[in-house]
Amino acid sequence: MTKKNIPKIIVCFAAIVCVILIFALPIRLAAFDSKKTLIVYFSRVGNTQFSDDADAVSSASLRRKEGLLMGNCEVLAYKISKITGADIFEISVFEQYPESYDETIDRASREKSENARPALTSHIDNMDSYDNIILIYPVWWSTMPMPIFSFLEEYDFSGKNIYPVTTHKGSFLGHSISDIEAICSTAKIHTGIPISGGSVDFIEIIPFVMTAGWGMIAACVLPLKRFKSKSVDMRIITVLLIAGIVLNMLCVIRILI
């Protein structure tokens, strides 16, 4: 191996790793046994009695899809269900949350400080038939909404796999993973995936944008000998290289922030 080949090898390796990481979640989800997997989610929509003219634009956690009001976690749940074919269960509470986002956050704060366990309206009769639980929830006050605590304490998760997926506005996973581990000590808690609430709708296209970005980088670095000739405008190469790097950085930032 010559020194001239080192840049090519580094770029190829980095590109391969990047592509694997980008598609790791969809590939892993598709590999799940749909009959043994349950997607559980909690969302404001379904736990709040919104008025017919509720403004989805004013809240990053709400959106209208084909005229229906949907929450970020609900959208994620159905996207993952589309990949896995798994069943979906929505956590819902008896005492619904206020329509006002600020009032909802205030109530969530009180519930957390009181270590409350809100009563749930629906329950799972066949939890024993599931081995994998994909748990989707928003991060409120650096942890899960308290109804998630109610849900986790209701069942025996011994030997099950729990895959946390959060939506957030900058708090990422908070300390929700350690809270899940404390409740479900006999389950295997996998690495949590934080997704910015505003990125939910872009999750499906981000892998392709990142792949395009790496393609630009590879196109600039791999044919190294060609770039040394006078026939190649180095300004074009520089622009492509910078564009590829920026695309990848923007995608990572878009997912997380």
C-alpha cells in the first residue's frame, strides 16, 4: 500500500461506515419479527381534546396530515410500523392534557415533582407475546412523560428488549434512559435514539441526502491523480468537497437539533 492510496482508503472506509450507520436503523427495524414486536407511543394528540381549529403551525409537536391532527411521536410510530409491520399501541390517560402547550408543560412539571402515575385508559392483554418494545415518547422536563412511568410499571418486561426513541427540542434523551433502566431492571435497554421534533418528517429522506454528500466527497478524493492535471478546475473540486461535507453536517444537525 502506497502513501498515495491512503486518502482513497480513508474516504472509502468513512463512506462505508457512514452508509452503514445511516441505514442501520431501517435495516435493523426491518429485521424484527413483526409478530414479536410492539410499537408503544405517547403523544399529545390522543391525550388532548383539541378544538377543530387547533393551529398545528404554532406548536412544533403538532402537524396536520391529510386534514388530521397528528403528533410527532404518532408520526414516528406509524413510519416505524410501515417498516416493521409491527403492532402499535398508544398510551392514553383518563385525565387529558390541556390544549395550551404552556399549560400542558406546567401540568407535566407538577406530575414530575409529585412523582405522579397518571391512570391509563387502555391496557395490553397479551404483553407476554412480545419480545421487542419500541418505546416512542417526547422528552418532558428532561425525562419521559409520567404516563410512560405508569405504563412501564404496569407490566413485566423481564427478558424483553426495549428500544427508546425520543422526540425533543434540544434535551435529546435527557435522563429518560436511566429512568427506564431503573423501572425495567430485568429488561435489556438498548441505546436510545433522540430525534429533533422538527426532523420527524425528514427522517426518510435524510439517509439519501447524506449518501449524496458522501458521493460528492468520494468523487473529489478518489480520482486523486486526475485532479493533478491542469485540465481539472480545482475550484470545482473544492466546491464539491465543501458541499459534500456541509450536506452531511446539516443532516446530522437536522436529526439531533
